[in-house]
Amino acid sequence: AELLGQGAGRWSLRSRRVAVSASLFVDYHDPYVTLPQTCVFETDGQQRTWSLAWAPLTDEEVDEAFAAASPRRHVTGVGLRAIDGGYWIEMGSFDPDASSEQGIQLTALHEQVVASADAIRAADVVVFDLRGNNGGSSTWSTEIAKALWGAAWIDDRVKGSEGVDWRASPANLAAVVEYQRMFADNPDLADYFDRMVTGLGAAVERGDALWRQPDFSDGDEAAAAQAGPPTTAMRARTWVLTDYGCASACLDAVDVLTAAGATVIGQETSADTVYMEVRRQALPSGRAQTHLPMKVYRGRARGNNETVVPAHVWTGDMSDTAGLEAWVAQLDPAATSR
């Protein structure tokens, strides 16, 4: 905490401490840090004290050592495959660009899930694998969840926030127009983004600072209310496998899947704020770029920098897929929400 925490940011998050831990014995010549001269290591209840001999390192030596000491995140692929008694749904990316390599894979995954929905729902177990997912567009996970549990079930259970305000700026509008272009061939999303562009565009023309996104599902909710409480055909035990880097749209996926009835397993997640939908903006110098959130959630159920702690913790290597499959197979089914 003294050597790294003051400059690392969000030191309270386990995921942040894991990510920067390899820097502990690197002298960054911080004038506000006093380097320790001894260090006590404890292993199996036994303590041993070591003297620390600080020495200058070249940039190449720092890079090499940091690469060796840093925890490597395993990034799963994108796809659907059968496992013993069920299915493993790999969602290692939520790339918002549907025309990118991963976007094409995600489109194919959605089509596979829709085509195999009956078999997936009737399986003994289904695992949603989010290892290595760095976020992107939460639309992918929501649409896959709706394909399995049903749109009415998801809309009834997922309580995202009380409202969403977008910063009404020409650059943000341009980003949403790009979303509109990318998902123009998706009938489920084309109308949504058309309405987004119309509403945000009108706010920009008026010179409004913020635009409150309306609830585009009002008509659906009215019809659902007349039909009674929604039901789902999903019968499989469902698990969500997370790692310490899961944040942004990855956490949105966790919110949706757990609300639907899944149980989180793996590692404690990272966290995010209520400021979301990040885009890149180059600075005028051309030497750097910043990442700007375009919208803010009002009254989101999950708070600022709030992690998700798994019901079952995996302490092994997160890249050991075979070991994880064997571990999932022996988890107590009674601990799973249906």
C-alpha cells in the first residue's frame, strides 16, 4: 500500500492489487516513497527476513522482469462447444465492431445459440466463460441471454438502473452513428440504434448538455404485464466463469446472467464506475489519447467500484480449461440458482 497504492489507483480492489503486484520491487524513483531495506516473506506459517539490495535496472531489464512476474490473463475464445452433460459458451470478447474478426465470431455465436437453444436449455449444465473479457458492447451478452431465457424473462429480472443520461456532444453522436452502421444488418438492434441516433441527435441540435435515454421497451412491458409473470424454458444449471479483470461490459454480462439465474464462479471480478460506454479521443497534440465515457447510469443496482465475489472460488491456473471443466462438473448443484 505504501510503495504502490498511492499511485496505482483503486487500491481497495483485489484485481488492481493483483495487476500491479509485479512492480513491488522496482524503484521508480518516486520522491514520495521511501524504499524498504528489508522484507519478510511468510510461507507455510514460517517467516524469513531478507535484506533488499536495490540496484539500477535498464528499461529492457525492467520490461523482461515485469513480463516474467506479472500475472497473465487467459483469454478464452468466442464460440459454443459441447462438454460432458452440457455446453461451454466462450465469450472472451464483446468487441463492439460487428465487422471485426471477433465481431464476426460473436455474430456467429449468437446464431449458434439461437439454433441450439432447445438443446442448451435442456442440458444439465451451461458455462458462460468470460475469462479475459475486457468489455466492449453489452449488447452481445444481453442478446445471447434473451435467446436462452427469453426476452420477457430477461426484461423482467434485469434491473440495470433508474435511467441513463448521455452527454450530448457531436463526437458522442458520431460514435453512436457508427454503432448504428455496424449493427444495421441486425434486425433486433437496428431499430434501437435508429432511435438512439434520432434522440441524441435532437439533443445535440438543441444544445442540451445531457440526453435522457428513454425506455424503448415500454410497449413490450405493457404487453408482458397483460400476459402475466414471465416464464422461461431454461432448465440447465448455469455458471458464469469470471476472472480478476472483468469490468465494464463484462460486468454488465455478469449482471444480466446472474439476474437470469446463473451463479458466479472463478475469481473475484474487477469493478467499474457508473460512467460507461467509453470512446477514444485523440488530444490536439496527436501524441496521446484519452478514453471518455459517453453515458452515466443513474441509480444502478451495482454501485461504483463494486466487485462481484464468486460463490465458488477457483484457486488454480485460470488457463487450465480442462481442470476448470472437471471442477465445474463436481460443483454442488444445490448451490446454483435456477
